[in-house]
Amino acid sequence: MFYRESGDFSETYPADSQTFPIKFDRYRYYAVLVVAFLIIPFIVNDYWANAILVPFLIYAIAAIGLNILVGYCGQVSLGTGGFMAVGAYACYKLMTAFPDVSIMFHIFISGGITAAVVTLFGLPSLRIKGFYLAVATLAAQFFLVWLFNRVAWFYNYSASGQINAPDRAVFGHLVTGPNTDAWAKYMICLVFLTFAGIVARNLTRGSLGRKWSAIRDMDIAAEIIGVNPLSAKLSAFAISGFFIGISGALFFSVYLGAVEVGEAFGIQKSFLVLFMIIIGGLGSVFGSFAGAAFMVLLPVLLKNVLVGGLGWDTALAAHLEFIIVGALIIVFLIAEPHGLAQLWRVAKEKLRLWPFPH
């Protein structure tokens, strides 16, 4: 009975068009922010930060970026891993070339560099779509991994070919390097995820988001009614690349600290982020959060239950994880194409009607 619009009156147009029109939704949103910013940093430990929270926050940023491109604009991309590598290597070059500049600026600039690269590889979308565009972005994935492997300038001519994040601090607290506290890693990733979520939510609800949806539904009809396919598609690629670049920079500098491009940003990374938005829900910012949480928690849950609880072999548990993820993708594509986000929407609708049948 408490989750209803009854008694929620809007007196201005901004109030009527706000993101959470129902008061209960707004309070729940504020409660989540309070817990995330004011409670978790004081209780988080290294295991929770490195195994669950930090990977979830970083993958959620990447999933938001890919969801803008695939879910909202309908442009298929299989190059997410390579685009994350662009953000990682851009951040590394900036950190080593400008050591006195804050890493916050490095991460934002890395996102901008990735946006430019993704926009360049998005140019074929003006002529091709569907399967052919997926192959084009897949080619970008392999080309970028090859480039970062073969051109020694990107890893500063290191003999191992590996890049290592130098120690960097924000407000006097280390956020990169082996001596970084768990709460510091968590907080910097949370700040960027909050920024990405707010920006993506407002973009997708505005005129630009409506243009993306029109292109996704039928690009010819969208062009007839005045939507410019060039600006709509390339803006989706650019904004998607910006978020993916930020996630790649954080993945390298804050989470791993040292990466080799073939292992950290291979084709499996592209499919992992794609699976997140499929399971979470295409065309939904919340679906990006839900899919990232699911794909991060599933391996941890299986490892604790099968390996820690039942004593199964680690390799067997890893194979079972692939089987479960594959089966879930098939189930969601057939039974619920809009993923966990749609299940959440249905649950909220039922809660709004309860206890009445209609």
C-alpha cells in the first residue's frame, strides 16, 4: 500500500519529468547512495573489495557504455575488450608522461581518447549493420590487441610487454599501487560509476536518447522524421566509448595494477560485458547494474559452494560456470529478452497493485 503514486503531486514540469516520480523510489535511491558512500567504505575489507565490489563497479561502467550502443541505439559491438584496452593504455601513458597531474583527470582523458577511437571504428555503422557491423567491431578487437602487443611505445619499451600502474593519490590517499587501501579503491570506482549512471540516465531520457531509440527501431523511418543517422550513431559510439574507456582505465590502474593486453582485454572480455547486458536487460541502465552484479557474483558463488563447500575441482567449477551462463543467455533470449530489468519492472508493477488484483 505504501508504494503508490497516491499523494505524490507534481506542480512543475521538472518535477513531473524527474527520474523517480514516485516518492518511495526516490527515498530508496537516496538510501542506496547513503549506504554506498557512508557505510560500505568503513566496513569493506580486501576480499570484498577485490573479489566483488571493485570488479562490479568497473564492469557496471563498461556495461552502461555498451548498453548505450547496443541496447539504446541498436548498433552491435564485439570490441569492448579492445576498447577497454585503449582506455587502459591511454591512462598508462598519461600517468607516466604527466606524473604531477591527478589520476582523476587521466581517467577522464582516457575516456575521451577511447571515445575518439571508438567513433573511428563506428564509421562503418553508417553503411552496414547487424552481423556485418558485429564483424567490423570484432576486427577492431583483434586489431587493437595486436597493436598494443606489437608497438613497444605503448608499454614504454618494457622487456616484458606488461604495463604497471605507478602509485597515485587522490586527496592524499593512494588509489593505485600495491599499498592502496580497500576503501580507497572502492571509493574512486564508486565515484566514477555514480557519474556514469547519472549521465547515462539523463542522456537516455532526453532528446538524444529518443534519437538513439528511433535509430534502433527503424533507421529509415527515423531519418524520414528528421533524425540524422550520422550524428545519432556516432554520438552513441562516442559516449559508449567514453564510458568503456573509463572502465578500462580503472580496470588497469585501480583494480589489477599490472596488465598484459592479450590476457586482460582479450575477446573473452568483450563477450563477458555483452553477456552482462543481455542478462541484465538491453536498453536499461538498471539492467547494466543487474547484469554486472550477476556476472561478478556467479563465479564467486560457484567457487564458494562447489569448491569450498562440496570440494569439487576448481576446473570443473569453471566449466560449470560456462554451462550455466550459456544456458541463462538462451533462457533469457527466449523467455525474457529484456532480462533482469524487465523482471524488476514487473515486480514493481505487482507491488504497486498489491493487494488488489487490478
